[in-house]
Amino acid sequence: MADQSIRLKKRAEFLKVASKGRKAPVSGMVLQALQRGDDGAARHGFTVTKKVGNSVVRNRVRRRLREVVRQVGREMPLTGVDLVVIGRSATIDRKFALLLADYRKALNRAGVVGDA
């Protein structure tokens, strides 16, 4: 079965998560989470500001974050939540195993999962 997560693409969706959701900053990223109150698949959005670097660097950060979400999502599928993952400068050189741990910690802090 393929990846079941759905992407957030519209600015209004990102703004809704930012204004009404919970924020969980960790070393490699910032996670914003908003419970939707349904049983639908989790929706993910990714953003990286120009402060992080040029387009090549930002795209690399975004690809790393998408892979983190994909791998963690395989081991613990999420439902009924919108998540925005914000890349930081530290995301570029951070070891992948640490990024995975950061994402799990952020999910826990944001109240999306219990013991992650």
C-alpha cells in the first residue's frame, strides 16, 4: 500500500494550522499540528524559508523532511491531524537518525501521539 498521507498545498491551510494548532520546536525542525477531529489520513505540509539557503538547499531540506515523515508514518500511521513541518538551517547537516528522533519528539510534544 502506498503512502496514505495527503499534502497541504494552499496557503490558507498552512495559516489555519499555524494559528489554531500546537507548535513543537525541536533541534532539526519545527512541527505545527492541528487536530481535525476526523478519521481521515494525516495531511502534511512542508515549508523552508529563504533564510535557510538558496533554492537548491531549500529543496534538499524539504526532501529530507518528506523522507522523515514517510519513514515515521510507516511505523506509526497518523489520522485526523494536519501537520506542517518547517525546515531549519540545522536540518541541512543534521544526521538523518537524529532528524527521525526529532520528528518523533515533536509529534509527542504537539500531543499527536503518546509515547513516540
